[in-house]
Amino acid sequence: MVIPCFNEEEGLGVLHHRVHGVCESIGETFEMVMVNDGSTDGTGEALIRLAGRAPNIVVVNLSRNFGHERALLAGLTVCCGANILILDADLQDPPELLPEMLRLIQAGADVVYGRRRARMGETWFKRVTAWAFYRVFDFLSDVAIPRDTGHFRLLRRRVLDVVLEMPEQRLYLRGLISWAGFRQVPIDYDRAPRLVGAGKWPLKKMLGLAGDAITGFSIKPMRFVCCLGAVCAALVLGIAGCWLALPTGDRSANELPIVISLIAILFGFQFSSLAVIGEYIGRIWEQSRGRPLFVIESVVPSSLRSDAHPGQVTRRD
């Protein structure tokens, strides 16, 4: 399983206890890939101590904070299991669902994704914006991506291999997994409040992820620009027609407001169009640079790997 960690020092003990208990009850050999995403508290040291007591833990230390999506990808690149569970360190997603998820995999599923029935412990703003995002994204996306889902899912190795071949610079991993296809089935659950601490997803990060998701899976915003242009053109012609229909004596009195209105409409359309086009061009520029998505400073391997060794792991595009 792969678990990204950013400033999660307080909850690591409980996290390992719950995950270890679940995996022991299954009776399967498992490995925990814990990714330290440039934490500023004692998460890195706590992970090293935890790995010293648990031989099945791999600690991946990134050189700085690269963000949740890239930290998760770093862990997925390092992991070596036949089935891979993606789990957040805050334990809002219950690892106790793993036995049922494994049963669905053994029944023929390639991906089992968690679908949230309820989002406990979250503000009304977070719930409303999440609800709106999934509906808007579902409307815009060219790929069917399940609503009300997160990263919490179990997938087969062959699905992960397909995802790792995708040279995306702006990541939306749950979208890439859905794009890969195969047989994907849901498992419903109620999302719990955070175990400790506060959430790591401020509004800025949520908007950034939403932008990456939409621009990575749809060109409909650019098509909307064309529609908006037609609407603006019709509006301008309508205003101009109304002005021309005025008696000659009234035109000069209304000339300035009409001109200002036309200029405002045209400039508003131009700026909106440039913003949308600029987002797509910016992503093309980022993709063309070809920088690595993350830099691994060190790896502390588990004793389950005879060929593992610390060092830098890079993802080649």
C-alpha cells in the first residue's frame, strides 16, 4: 500500500496499528510505502523510527514538498505489490475495508474505488464545493470518472503499469486511473473526520487540482469560449441595433453609455477567452519542459526486498 504523508507525525502510530491489524487478519504479505512529502514537523524521523520496528515499511523521503499528487506518484513508482492500496495518512478512509476490496479484486475487478456516502467532520463549504466540482467535472469530462470519490482505492498491478506510462506533468491520478479503463467497481463508505490535526487542502490547492482535472480531461472550456463569442457578438449587435432605432435626436444623448457598454462587453469576452486559452498554453509549456515530477532524496527499504537499496528514483517521461 502507498501512503503519502505531510506533517502527519501525531497520527502515524495509530495509522500503522490499524493498517497492521487489518493486514494481519487477512493473512497476506504486505508492504507499506510511506512517502514523506517534505514534512516540516517530525514526520520524517517518526517514519524512520516506525520502519525500525516494522520490517515491512518502506520510507521514501522527497527532497521537498511536491504536493499530494506527486508524492502519491512517487510511492506508486516505488511500490512492488501485485495489488496496490492507495490510502491517506489521516485515516478518513477506513483501511478496514481492505478485506472486502480484496474480495472484489479476486472476483474479477481490476480497480475497487471508495465512493463516499457521507463526508463527516468537513465544513459545509468543503462539502458543497466538492459536490459541485464532481458534477461540473462529470459534465465537462470526456471520460467517465466516478462521482464522490478520492484516492482511496485498490488496483491491480497491470492498471498501475498503464498509469505509470502516462507522461502527465499536471496530475489528476484518480482521473488517469479511470481513463485507463479495465473493470472498475465501487465500494460505498462514510468518510470519517480527520484523526488528528487540520486538513492539508486549502482553497488554493483545491482550485489548482480542479483546474488540472478539467484541463487534463476536457477541451470543452475552449469550445465554450466560441459559444461565448457568439453570444457576445449577438449582444453587441442587439445593443447597436437598439441605438440605431432611436430617434436621431436621442442618439447623441445616449452615445457615450452605449459605447462604454460595447467596449466593456468586448473586453470582458477577450479577457475571459485569453484566460481559458492561457491555461491550456501554460500546461503545454509545463509539459514541454520535461522536468521530473519529483525528486527522491532517500529510500529506506523494507527487509522484504532483497534487491532494494536507498537512492534516487525518477520517473521517466
